[in-house]
Amino acid sequence: MSFLFSKKTKKEPMRLFFATDLHGSERTFRKFINAGKFYNVNTLVMGGDIQGKLMIPIIKEGNGHHRATVQGRVEQLATEEDLKVLMGKLDILGFYYKIMEQDEFQTLQSNPASVHALFNELAKQKLFNWVNLAEERLKGTGIKCFVTGGNDDEWEVLNVMKEQATESFFACENEMVHLDDVHTMISVGISTPTPWKTPREVSEEELGSLIDEMAAKVPDMQKAIFNFHDPPIDSTLDTCPKLDWTKDPPEQITEGGQVILHGAGSKAVREAIEKYKPMLGLHGHIHESQSVAKLGRTTCINPGSEYAEGILRGCIVTYLDGEVQGYQMTSG
């Protein structure tokens, strides 16, 4: 007589790579997409502020020369190689650019609405290219990439991510998505007010209501991830210099020669985490505040950002059945 015994299949932990605040940096985004294979993860998550902040006109001059003003300095470009080097530098910084004639430049200068329209057009084109790049690099790998916007991103630009049929790259803002059979994630990119009056800011009350609406879609908070661009207030994920908002631009407040630091995160985000107790909180927004904190059972992470140097800061998170088993900050 023979007996057939069934063996229990041991579950393998899931691995997620999280990064945020790339602000249009081409080199940093390419590193982010390549991080899936490099770190052997199941899921890539981008936490917002993917759009660049500045547009640089590159003016054609005589004899094949060009000029551009970058960070207050006029760059004289005598050769095609000089032009190529500058464009590479702008790609790293996350600045958009367009080569134009002097008369086009002068016309733009006199029409702020046209400047804004051109800026958004360049931002949409770059984001469109990024979606295609992600699809190309991730095809056949089984790695899924989920991306939300942040407070610096405009809806008009973000909507580009939904224009194409994709298999690996997914816009997830204001959505509840399944990362595997049991774990889900909700994403909110809007922030509370900042001194810079960015495109997508709301009050604490409005943000709290939006989070509650999203939380209602979650089937099991024990196995949920909150991908919220704004970090929880006073959590070490939101520590930054205190600013005098009455100055333009805002200035750091000092006392006794020392910069005063404070928590610039969201009260609504912290209250939501303490109320719902998700497995994991993924946050950004405050670039200089790389940190991991525990709020009750919830592991909250802000990997920070050094996008302007072309450096990708991130965090690998390992989890299984609603429990974070480990995390590792990365930089490179």
C-alpha cells in the first residue's frame, strides 16, 4: 500500500523597490526602471514628483553657435559637442529644454501662457517617453511598475500615463491596486500647502477626506500599503529647515546662528496611519529627510532624493503575509 503525501509550499517573501521625487531627471528614472532587475524585486513603486521644475530655452546664434542660461550662468556653445554636453547636463538636472530662434524666444518671453503651455508639452513628451521605456525594459520580466504623481505634478501632464495600453507600467494615483494575491496599495500624491504654492495642494481636512475615501476600498488593512507623497508629521520622515513664508523666495529661519528644524509633514497622513494601521507607509516630498519610522505597527519610509546629482535614492522592502520582514536603503 502506498500513500501520497502533499507538501506545503513555502511562500516566498515579496520584494518591493520604492523611490520618489525624481523631478524629471532622465538618468535617475533610467536607474529606477533598471532597479527592478538589479535588486531582484517583484514590484517598483514611484512615490510622486516625477515632473521637472524648469524649462531652459537654447537660443540659436550665428555660425552654428548657441547660448543658454542655466542656474544664472550664460553658457556659450560653440560646437555641436558643446550643445550635446549641455543637453546631457539638463537631462540629469531634470530641466526641460528647447532649441529656438531668437524671435521665438522673444515672443515666448512676452506671453506667460505660451511659456506654460510649452513647458507642459515638453513635460508630457518626456513622460510619454518614460512610459515607453518602462514597457520596453520590463517586458517579460514579471516586474510591475506603479507610479503616482506628487504635489509638483500637474494633472494635464500626469494623464499622459493613462493614454497608452500598458502591461508593466501603471498609473496608480487615487486607485487601489493589487500587488499580489493578498497585498494591496492605495496612492495619494496631493500634499498640504507649501511655501511654493505648487500645482496640487489641499488643506489637511481635504487630504484627510481623500485618504478616507481611498481607505474604504482596502479589503484588508493588515496587508495594505499606503503610498502617500506627503509624509506623516513629526515622524522623522519630514524633518527640514523651518522657513519664513513671508519672504520671496522663502528663507530659512535661524536662531543663535543655527537653522531651526521642524516637521513639515501632514497631520492628516499621520492620523490616517494611526487609525487604519496599514502594513507599510511609503512617503517622499521632503528630499533631505531620509528615514524609517514605526508608527504603531506601520513601518513608514522616506528614502530621500538626490535627483539633481543623478543619484537614485531608494528602499528595498521585503514583506510576507502582512508583515514587513526587512528593509534596506539604497543609493547609487
